[in-house]
Amino acid sequence: MEKKYFFDNPRNVKGFFWLFYIVIGLFTIAELFIHKHTFFNWEEFPFFYASFGFVAFVFMILVAKYILRPIIKRKEDYYD
């Protein structure tokens, strides 16, 4: 008999994602009430860090897909 792990059950995975989304939502809402010691004026905008992180993530994905992938990609028959 094969051993069952916690994340083998789809219900546990779904619950984990719900917990993750709730924590992210609480952190996002808490950002409105916590004073930030900023250096630049644009850091004071609401949800600046969340927006900046999302844009940076999308930028990294696009760079990896369209710039880095053609550089390191091998031809299909490379190992033949």
C-alpha cells in the first residue's frame, strides 16, 4: 500500500491555497494602516510594494522567455 501524504489529497491543497489567499489579503489590508518609513515619495502610494513586486515578476518572466531562452536553448537533435 502506498503511503498518503498531506498534499496528495486535493481538499488539503485547496485549503492551503485558501489560507494563503487569506493571509495575502490580510497583509494587503494591513498595509493601509501601518506607517512606512519611506525614502522616496512614490513608496507612500497604497499597494506600491505589491504592485512593484507583480510588475517585477512579470518583467522577469518575459525576459526569461524572450531573451534568455533563445540564448541557452539547444536544438532538438543536440544529443544525437
